Amino acid sequence: MAMKKKMMFFAFAFACLVSGVFSYGSEPLSVLSFLENGAVSAKPSSSSYQPLMVNLTLIHGAASTGAVCLDGTLPGYHLDRGFGSGVNSWLVHLEGGGWCNTVRNCVYRKNTRRGSSKYMESQIQFTGILSNKAEENPDFFNWNRVKLRYCDGASFSGDSELESEQLQFRGQKIWLAAIEELMFQGMQTADQTLLSGCSAGGLASLIHCDEFRSLFPASTKVKCLSDAGFFLDAVDVSGNRTLRNLFGGVVQLQDVQKNLPKSCLDQLDPTSCFFPQNMVQHIETPLFLLNAAYDAWQVQASLAPPSADPNGLWSDCKANHANCNSSQIQFLQDFRDQLLNELKDFSSTPQTGLFINSCFAHCQSERQETWFADNSPLLDNKPIAIAVGDWYFDREVVKAIDCAYPCDNTCHNLVFK
């Protein structure tokens, strides 16, 4: 009975992950709680700590161009204005939250904050890379910082509709409407910009990186950061490709292919071009990849989903890596090896940056304790915030790749309860 209950839980958990019910980073999860192994920094955990709260702004001109959420409501963003030396610098961060790959999933999603602005919080916390405090975000704290809300289910890249179900797949139009709005808000005169994103938003930052670069004159410094967005076309524990099937549904249902790199589509099918491993070679703008080698979302939903593990042999391992047996650890090491192999060509170019730590984590730029705190994850004795800043401002070449698990004792590994 206990095993049956656990299997039912993980089946529900995976369905929620796919449909976007769960979120990562600084925002809460609906069913699972992400717990840290070990202490977090004193500041975020202090009872007196008051993170910056930023209001939601709806893009009122978006409807005229068809740039609407899944349910037809207006898209939105949160903006905290820059100050001092950062007044002409802009950070645009794309929210993550899974995808919807079937009509059923998308119908469900349109009644959540991942598909409708009706359900979005009126205020959200700006922490990590979005913080306005120098001691929490040393290089970007005084920039204009924007978080673009995610309500299309295809990494801001779809463009179609399904009238029978009253579904609007308008991710690309939402992206364009948001950029137009931000340009009007002052981004058109930016001296330096950074497009970032987490998870599905990290994939979106790859898709739109060169497009973002094209918006500005050559004199503007433009770079991109993808956090936990390097999803691998990997074989799951049953020998199938769960994530490829998921991505295939997203691409087909939401007509994503028209917004993928043409140079990739000339060589591969659209689903393959939705995978970062096939996309990054076509991106010309300087790009930084921040990823956990054992990405918690990919372990949960791509490598060992309930559909690939009907007997629940991976349930304990997925919930806590400390419960993995030797063969499971070897499977995860092979996954890491595939990741590093896919990054070889990418890392060989001087303008790219890497921070690949051997942690069981996901979305490390949004969370204060993993971005920049007293006990943040380190590679080459640098926390993530310093590594990204060194790369962005060309202070140092950053190609940081961790040794294999369990060598890193600075990780904030995620445990599912």
C-alpha cells in the first residue's frame, strides 16, 4: 500500500511538473517542497529579512497584437527601476515553469498562473540576480531588473491557437509585446543589457538571444544567461526518450518551429532544434550556461518519470540522491558525461561562459542562497554571482566545470518530501 501511494504521488508530481503547476527558484511549489541540505545564509533565513516586493504590470497594448496568455488574458511583467551607475543598464529575466504539450495539459494550465494573468501574484519577491542590494547581487543590483511572467507554455516561442478549446498559443507575440513595452520604458537607450531566464525561461533565453541582440546598436553590450535551461535529449531509465516526446508535443501543438533558428532547421527536425544541445551552436551572441550537472528537474521528469519507472524503483533516489544505489548513481554519472560532451564545442569559444556544478539543483540564479550568500555553491572558489559578473564584464574567462558527485560539499541539493 505504501509503495502504491508513493507511485501515485510521483505520477501526480510528474503531471504537475509537465503542466507547470510546480515552479522553481524563489517561488513556492504546490505539492513538493524544495529543502536545502545544510544551512542557508544568515540574511535570507533571518526573521528580519525583508526581500524586495515588486508589483505586477499588465501590458495593456498587447491584446491588439494578439499577444495574450493561454486563456486570452493580458501578459505581464515586474520591473524595479535601476539607479546610480545602473540607470542605463537592463536585466530581462524570463520566468520558467514547465510546458504544456497536449490540449488537456494546456486547458488545465490556462486556469493557473502559468496560463493566465488572472491567477498571477500582484507582487513577487526579487531575490538573487533580481535583488536590489549590493550585498546580495554585487554586479546587477542597481540595474533596471525585469521579470517577464510566463503564461504561454512553450518557452515564449509558440504562435497558434485552438479555437475549439479557447486556447491561445502566443508566446512569441508575448515576447515581442514585452520587448516593445520595455523599449518604451527606457530600454532602447541601454548601454548594457543581459537577457536571462530559469528552466523553461532559460530555454527561452536561448531561443531569443540573438533576437535580443538585434534590438540594440553595436555599441550596446548585450549578453545572455541560461540558468537550468540546458535540457538534454537523454534516454530515460526505461530506454525511451520522455523529454523528446514532451518537446515534440509542445513544438507541434504550439507551432514553435517558425521561431527556431533557421540554420538549425536546415539540418535537423523542429523537435531536435528545440533542444539546447542542438541550438547553442547557432547562437552568435555571447552566452553563459549555468546548470547543475544532475539537474533536479531532469532527474525527476525526464530521466526517471513514473511512466519510465512503473514499479517505483527510482522513487527514493529521485526524492533524495543520498538514497540512490550504485547503479542509479552510475546512470546519473552517464547523464553528466553526456552533458559535458554536448558542451565541448560550446566551451571552446572565448565568448562563452560556464558554471556547471555537480549538484542536485535547479534554477540557482533566482534563489539568494545559491546566487550569492555566505555559503553559496562555489567553483574555483567563486559563487555563481561573481562568476557571472566576471564573465559579463570581461574581467575573467569563466569555464567552471565541477568534478563528479560527490566531490562538491558546497552544493545546496534539493530534497523532495
